[in-house]
Amino acid sequence: MKNQNFFIFLDASIDQSEVFNRVVSSVCILLTKDELVITLHGCTATICDKVKQSAEGAIQAAIELITRRGNELNETDVSRLLEMKTLRLLFVLHQSLPMQDRLHRSNM
């Protein structure tokens, strides 16, 4: 099984989404609870990536990790994760506003 998983990356006939799902599944199994929290914190920047495919992949991975292992997260973990994602989203939205709108909003 170990060699089979390695060679799946070398087989061009395998769908990329299948490879992605297997990688996320393997990572999900291997992470400890603390590593899970750190990984979810770390994916914040990638979720806001300017490269659409990268951002979508990070979102899918985060959803999969939370779906499979979310019951291991405590209230503090969830609160911190939500706060980090919200702050990052606000930062990205602020950066995407034209400069004129940003100046107008800061003077209010």
C-alpha cells in the first residue's frame, strides 16, 4: 500500500482531484490534534491566495480537515481559528478596495 500511494503521483492517468483527495486524507490521518490546529491556522494565508486554484485547494483541504477531525477541536481552538480567518478576510477585502475608497472610509 505504501508504494502504491507513492506511485499514484507518477501516474498521469490519475485525476488531479483524486491525488489531492488522497493527500488530504493521508495528512488528516497523520496529524496530531495540535498539528491539526497549527495546520488550520497556517492555511489562512493560502485561503486568501491570489492564485484562484491555490485558494480553492486550501479551502477544500480545510473543509475536509474540519469535517473529518473537527470534533477534536475545543471551543478555544475554533474561536481562534474563526478570529484569524475573519481578520485575514477583512485585510484582503481592505487591500482589494481602490485607494480612494480606503481614504474615504478612514476619514469617516
